[in-house]
Amino acid sequence: MRQYDVMVDGRKYKMRIGNKMTEKENRKLVTEFLAKAGAWFYYVHQHGYRAFKGIPDIAGSFHRKHFFLEIKSSDGRVRKEQQEFLLRAEAEGFHWYIVRDFDQFLKWWNKEIT
């Protein structure tokens, strides 16, 4: 388990991060980060009969930049429907990222969103 000081809008937060992350652990880190950053976001929890195939796990917005996040474990696979949804979202002007590693997510966030 590693500990990081993460800067969000000039404020420092401490976050502990493991080496190989499960989807649940990645989701917890990302949602905690988004909440601390002050991002508006919604965790999409769809399962069952009328679930829309391919919709990402998190939809959100930060400083008028709208994004979708697909949360995976370190070695999780992206289904065809998920990939198609993200590419269509990109064509409509949305930012998107597949989160497998929190360090890489932070680099993407700082480059694309902040």
C-alpha cells in the first residue's frame, strides 16, 4: 500500500493506493477523489432487465468539462458495448477514461479535465 499526496485545486489530500487494485477499490478511490475535487458526478448502477448495455460506471462534470469513467480492475476487460459507447461519447465531445490504475487516472485528469 502506497500513500500519495494528491493536489486538487490547490489543496492537498492524502490517499492510500495498493499495487494491484480491484474494481471496487478503484471505484472507491476515484469517487473519493471526485468528491474532494468538487466534481459533479453520478455513479451509474444499472443491472437487470432494462439496463443499457455499455454505459460507463461514472458520468460527471468538472469546470464545464463533461466526462465518462469506466472503472476496471488492474487487469479488467472492456466489453465491446462499453468501447462503442465511449467512442460515441467522444464523437459528441465528451471526455472519457478507462480507470485501471489510479496514478494513470490522475495524469489523465490533470491533462484533460483540470
